[in-house]
Amino acid sequence: MNQEFSKMIVRMIDLKREYELVRQDIERALRICFEHQRWILGEEVGQLEQTVANYLSIGHGVGTSSGTEALVLALRALAIARNGREFFEKDDEIITASFTFTATGDAILRSGATPVFVDIDPCTYTIDPQQIEDYLASSTKKRVVGIVPVHLYGQPCDMEAIMKIARAHDLFVVEDAAQAMGARWNGRRVGAWGTMGALSFFPTKNLGGYGDGGMVVTDDSVLAKMVRALLQHGGEDKYNAEHIGYNARLDTLQAAILLAKFSYLEERNEQRRKIAQLYSDQLNLIAGLTLPFSPPPAQHVYNQYTVRLDPGLRDKFQEYLKERDIETTIYYKKPLHAMKLFDHSITYGDLKQTEAAASSIVNIPLNPFLTENEIAYVIETIRQFFKG
Ligand SMILES: *Cc1c(COP(=O)(O)O)cnc(C)c1O
């Protein structure tokens, strides 16, 4: 193999490289915080909320301590505002995908409701709207209250189909947009389609902080106000609690860092899409390798570049790349319905596509800081694997 490819490690994510590029912006932003010393809900939090709301063209952003808390707070606010109860009840059902990160289902349980897992579309790995329809039509005594679609890997769900179903059945929609900040469906950014949206600023996300952080977004000012109350002990101020609240504020320091990094988000997402296109062009003709599928009106932001291969080859593929210093990951090997936590949740149908995806997908390195050389090396190594 080419000499220039020797001694390199191709990483899934490279925060140190990014830091070198944004160091001055970050240091300036932090210095301002050290001078003002307003650590709890300092002005940076409000500035970030406004910036993100403008970016999504939505009325309100409310910073939270993580993406998980954003989901919980959104669902709790809906339970209070729509049902007049602190929590949902066990027989309130919320439809979501099983092929997602634990937090999606966990947040539904924490809101008091029961998750209903329906199958995904095998091409996009996102929730299949037809399965939602089929579940809603399938039996008589159901109490579905909402849908939590997950924009997995940065790939937007079919939001028009989902919103149409939600309107027809009077359901709320809370978008889990943790992996998809900036992605669009038919021009409109994800997070801005549903009743509410949840974003995550976990370091590996497209806009990542230097620690945990998240945001709830919504056009509904009553729900925004409720989330704001819940994240600071459940009252208009913390000495007048009305609801069972949390301490789940977004940290001022994280907000300052995220504001500094926000200026680069579009550029970085563009770079992710460019690298994805390169991979897709160059790996296109390999028999036995399935590439991401994201036709318009989806605009994918590639938090992950996910390929699929024969389950019997997956370990060998990962091993082959690892021996050649190329990192890979699998999100997710175990779907939620297979976890003990969800033993009492509902699964609709056999979830065949979910199981198939979980046993055959691999994420290969895609981050905006990969060099041309690294990208070429990944492509060449994958070609070699399938030749051998
Ligand atoms: C990251 C993630 C979350 C949770 O976000 P945190 O900020 O880590 O709490 C929720 N859902 C999905 C799909 C995620 O990828």
C-alpha cells in the first residue's frame, strides 16, 4: 500500500484537531465568562437560545443540561400542558423507533408513558411512517398520545408523512434531533417540524460542547415557558414551585463554547456532506456493501456515515480496518426492545428491519477534519477488504 498512508490513525472523531482551529474563539468566549462570573443562566445561555431558534426558524429555544433532559422536559411539559398531569400514565403510549440511542426510550419512560417500538425503513434507518399508521389502525383500545421520530445519523425522517399522521390522530410530535442539527426535510430544518424538538450538544454531535448540553425548541410559547419552569425546580422562580421540577439548566460556560462553535456549524456540515459524497462516489461499485441512501427532499448532515454488509462479514470488516488503524463503531448493536429496561414496553410486529440493521451496519470515520489522504486511505482499505 502507498507509502504516504503509513502511520496514520483515522479517527471517528477528532476533537483535538477541531480545537486547534477554534482555539482563539473559545478562549475569547471563556475569558468573557471569567470576567462576568455569572455562571448560572448567564447571558450566553439566552444568546445561544436565540441563535439556535433563529437558525431553525422557530420561536423558542430553551437550553438544557443534556439532550436526554431536553427530551424528558419536552415530554413532561406536554403531559402537564395537554393532560393536566405531572406525568403521563402507563397506558399513555408514545410511538418511536427501537433503532436509536437508549435515551430516546428512557426519556419516554421517565415521562411516565410506555414506548411503542415500530419498525424502521431499511434504506434510511429512520422510523417507517407506514408502520406508525399500521399500529394506529391495528387495534381498538389504544391510547397513543404522541410520536418521537429520531433523525438517526443525521438523516431526517419523512416529516411530512409523520406530521400528517399526527394531525389525523391528534398526536403530539417530539423530534429527537440529537444527531441531526442542521439537517432539513424539504427545506425546513429538523426540530422545527414537530410540536417540540430536542437537540443535544454532546461532544460528538454536529454542534458539540465541551461537556453535556442540550436544547428544547418549539413554536409554542406555553410549552417553552413550561420547559423553562421545569428545568429550574418547576416554578416561575425556584422559590415558587408548581410542578415536579429538575435542576437541568444549560451551563453558561457550555453556552459560551457552543456560541463560539456555532459560527462554524454550516461549514462543518457542508464538509461532512462533501466527504459523504466522496465515500459514496468511490465505494459505489463494491458488491456486498450498502451505502447510505438519502434522496431529496432529505438533506442529511452525516453525524455518522453508515454502511451495511453481510452480518457474517461485519466482525472481519471491523478487524481488518482496525489492524490498518481505521476506527469504526456500531450504532446500535442492540435495539431498545432487546434491552431489559424496555421489557414492559410494546413492540409492534417483528421489527425485522430493526434487527437486520442492528446486525449489519458499521459506521466508518466521517468528521469534518479528515484529510484528503485519510479519506483516500479509508476508501482504498475498504476496496482491498472486498477484493480479498
Ligand atoms: C445523543 C443522543 C441523545 C441524548 O443526548 P445527550 O446530550 O447525550 O443526553 C438522544 N437521542 C439520540 C438519538 C442521541 O444520539
